[in-house]
Amino acid sequence: MTIPETLRWDGDSLVLLDQTRLPGELCWVTCTTPAETAEAIRAMVVRGAPAIGVAAAWGMALAAREARALAREPALAHLAAAAQALTAARPTAVNLAWAVARLLAHASGTAGDGAVLAEALVHEARQLHDTDVATNRAIGQAGLAVVPDGSRVLTHCNAGALATAGYGTAVGVLRAAHEAGRRLHVWVDETRPYWQGARLTAWELVQLGIPATLITDGMAAHFMARGAIDRVVVGADRIAANGDTANKIGTYGLAVLAAAHGIPFYVAAPRSTLDPVLPTGADIPIEERPEEELTHVGGRRLAAEGVGVANPSFDVTPGRLIAGIITEVGVLRPPFAPALQAALSASSASYTAT
């Protein structure tokens, strides 16, 4: 079985694979307005930093069509309001804000009536969509340098095809290694409280035929101590200028454990995830998710009534714990500040990682 498309444009609307229903059901949600797109992002119908960036780009295309249909003037004011709502849907992943800003800038530079503007934004969203797939494949190829034959890799959350417009980032690296004929075994954290590892990554790996074992989040240290894991590869939602990286809650703990056991810890992400404006990870906004995600499973309450709940969706791993950042232009090595700057200014063809 192949992994279905995470999202697609059908000519009039954005169609999203509902990831809240996986792996049990394959269902799709259709968005015809930017408000519906923002809600789908907030509710994690579509999730993963690259995927929500692409979805938001299509949301901006829908906003342009909405402005034309409602004859709202000025159209740019309508687009700006849509941009604000889309960006606020999930604040940590910088890809979302990056994609929205790109579409808004394209709209500002487009001359013509409402029909011309709407078509221009559809074209720009398509460009961003297609580029994401190509970028992920390039990340996979770059990652071959750090996943040799016989690797035993731990990954956290879901950074596969479902988290992108196609192919994947961290799981894309594992996928590329598998397609290159390398033997590997993947350890999959369940990733509480939303179970992205158990529900999504494990499902993707089964579809791809990559050997994998699901473990609870608390088991990683046990298997590291036994020598069953020799590298960690995870995705990212935002990377600060110094290499500090925000990813799904629990990632920081894995990086600490990896360092304690002498295991290299890698981050795989496109350059759109780099945020050179933020000096350190301390400046990254951390999304707080609804408490029901922690207190309930499948609609059934497991936690005691009346207990306080903290449910941050992300944590920040210091750059000093990261062995390398795998991007579409190569594997970046410490010190990350100059490496990230070089990567941002380089073309895919000319950059060579050190």
C-alpha cells in the first residue's frame, strides 16, 4: 500500500487527509475558505511543520478567491486578515508563518483585478507545494551520510510523508536509506499525548516495509543502555539562529539521553524551518494544547477529576546536543550559527556541507 497524499488542491478547494482518524480510517476533509483551513490546522487534521505551511499557502489562495467572490475591497486587507488567522492557528512551527508571508508578499507584488490575484496565489501555492516534495527528497539523500547500513534509529513524533506535502523529513531520511538498500531498524516512540508515533509513524513505516518497533516514550533510555539504538533522527518545527531546535514535546529528553549514551542526535528539516531572526531557542513561542488531549484517550477520561494539567506541545533542544541538522543542501555541523547562515544563502546546487 502507498501512503496517500497529505493534501491536494482539487481546483476549487483544499482536500486534507484527516490525520486525527489514522490509522483506523482514511477520511478527507474539504476546506473551501481560509477559516476552515485555519481550523483544520488548529485541530491537527493536518499537522507537521512543512504540511501546515503548505496547507496555509493554499488557505491564502482560498482567501484570494473569497475576496474576489465577495467583491471585498481592498483585497489585500482581506488577505492580511486571513494571514493573521492562519498564522495564529499554530504558533510554534515557523513554516506556517513563512508560507503565509510568502503568499502575502506575492499578492502585494501582483497587479491586476481579483481574478488575476486569485490565479496568481493558486500558482504560488502550487509552486510551494511541489517544492516541498522535492526538498524532502533532497533531505533524504543528504541524510544518507548519517544513516549507514545496519543503523538502528530512534525517531520521535511523525516527520514522514504525513507531516509534509510528500516523502517526509526525518522519516524521509530513513525512507531514502531503505530505498538505497541499506538495512536498518527503526525504534518508534509512541509520542504522548497525541500518539503521532504510534498512530502515524508506525503506520507509515509498515506501509513502506521498513522494520520498526514501537516503544513507549519512557523506554528510550532502557534500549539505549542495552545498545539497541545507535542514532536518533527527528524532525523540527523551528530552528533558531544558534541551532536550538523546537520539536514535539519529549525531544529534548531524548537528546539528553542520547548525549549520556554517546549516541549522535540528528535533526532533519528544510531551510524553511530555520528562523534566523530568533537568536536562541528561548525566544521560540511554545504552543499550549487543550488539556483534554492529556486527560482523555479516545474520548474516555483517564486522569483524576480536578487535577491540574500542563500540555505544552513542543520543547526546545539546545544546539550543543545536536550532532547535525540535515537539510536539502546538506548536513550542517556545529558551530551552527555560521553553518545556518551559509545554508540560507546557498543554492541547492552550490552548497557543500562540512
